[in-house]
Amino acid sequence: TTTNTIAATVAVGRQPNSITVVGNRAYITNTSDSTIKVLDTTTNTITATFTTAPGTAPIAITASPDGTRLYIANVGSNTITVVNTATYATTAVISVPALPLTVTLTPDGKRLFVTSVGSYSAPTGTVTVIDTTTNTITATLPNNTWSWGAAVSPDGTYTYLTNRNTNTITKISNTSTANQNPTATPTVGTPDLRRRSG
């Protein structure tokens, strides 16, 4: 193939917003029709379609490191859907704060970070941390902003968030407590996200 050229354009669902690739399969979230399309990247054809339930509006997706599970943020239902990639069956649905927009996993796949904006007009953002072994929430951090992008460092020690309405990033320390619930380290221009008692 020729370098830096468009190799194919494939029709998917309505309002595709996010994609993750596992082996020779790409998974695409289609927010307006609440579907996930499965693309065979070898043939550039859609091989399967499954839904996260009508009206859930899946907006973000990531895959476990071993490729066996998908984690999908549903902005219409304020949930995370966990899907088995062998069967496309839903194995768990986890409620999170309003308007989840981003999901990212630690490199070992044990913790999922979810950013929720709360309100588009007056963001009251949070970061939810989910234990992927039990599919339970282990921590919820106030972020008070609109975080759209998220990434975890290769060694899993930090999570970085982009905050579109404050022109900042937030850096969260993932390893500061014995029970692995993260604290957050504020960067210049961001709110103090360190966990508070009470």
C-alpha cells in the first residue's frame, strides 16, 4: 500500500464518535442509533452490529488489553456497558454520573477511568474509577470541568485529562493509596482534585 493515503472509506451507523481496534476488528460507537459496528480491518467490511439498548447513545469505547471485553460509555443513559467480544453479549451495566464522555483503562486493564461532564451548560464534572474485576465503582473524584480526552501513562501511574472549557489538563496519580483508589494531583489552572474526607 502507498504510505499516507486513504485506503478505504466504510459506511457505519449514524454519528460515529469513537473507535477502538483489537486485532483485525475495529469497534465503532454510533451515538445517534445506539449501535456498535464491527469492522473487519482486513476486508474493510462490517461483519456485525450490536446495540447497547435503544436511547443509550454510546459515545466512547475502549477494549481490555487482552481484547476480550469492551467498555462503552453511554451518554444517553449515564451508564457503562461491558461487552464480551466473543459473543457481543452485555455482561454488566454500571451506572455513572451524568453525561459520561470518555473511557480509558490502565495498561493492566484492572481500572477503568470515566469522565462525566454532569451538565453541558454548567459542567460539574467527575472522574469515576471502576474496578474491572468486580465492575464496581471504587472512587469518584470531583473535576468541576468538561473533560473530553483521557489517557493513562504507559506504566499506569498517572491519568491525564483534557479540559475543553478551562484550557487545562488534569493529572491524576493512580498509585498513592493502599487500596488503589487514586488521588489527583492538580496541574496549573485546574481545581484541587485531592480526595477530601467527610
